[in-house]
Amino acid sequence: MTTISMQATSLVTTTKISFRKPTLVTNHGRNNLSFNLSRTRLSISCAAKQETVEKVSEIVKKQLSLKDDQKVVAETKFVDLGADSLDTVEIVMGLEEEFGIQMAEEKAQKIATVEQAAELIEELMQANK
């Protein structure tokens, strides 16, 4: 049996969920974790492809001059890596250059994690097709 904890960003409470036999489904490079919970189906997914997340992670590590062994994953928050607002702007500029995209300032300001950056990049790249 596996137990996970979730914390809603707008609430202070933490909910613990226990489940058996979770299923990891890969769909076009996207990961979805699905399981049944008391007659309710719950699905958790990362909309960004794994290769996009990895590329964003490498760019973040480069922009922040992190060591190669520093772990940067989808859930990693820029602030937890010591990034301030100027660092975040430089990360966004590096991502725009690497992926050949332009992020609207209001959307770029909302990026706080590697996953959010990767999802926005894929959304913009899809719109440019």
C-alpha cells in the first residue's frame, strides 16, 4: 500500500490518501498516474512531455549555475533553487531562446516550477504550428 500527501495551494490542510495498485500510463510522452479511490477515479498528470521537462531542467541548472549533481525535476520550484525575480526572467529568456518561442509577460510571471515552464512551452509550440 502506498500513501501520498497532497496540499492544496489555497488551503492550509493536508489530505492523506492510501491506495493500492496505482497505474502509470504513458501517452505520447506524457505521464498520467491513475487509480480508483472509493468509487471515484482520480487522475494526476503532467501535461508536458518528459523530454521537454528534462530540457527545461538543464536550462534552469545552467542559468542558475547549479552543479551537475543538483537534482532538478518537474516539481522543483525556482525559488527553492535560490532564484530571485531577476533569475526567473533570465530563465525565461533562456527558454525562449532555446525553444524559439516568445512568452507573454503575464504568463511568464506565473511560472514557478520546471513543470509549469515546460507546459507553457509546449502550449506555445503547439499554437505556433
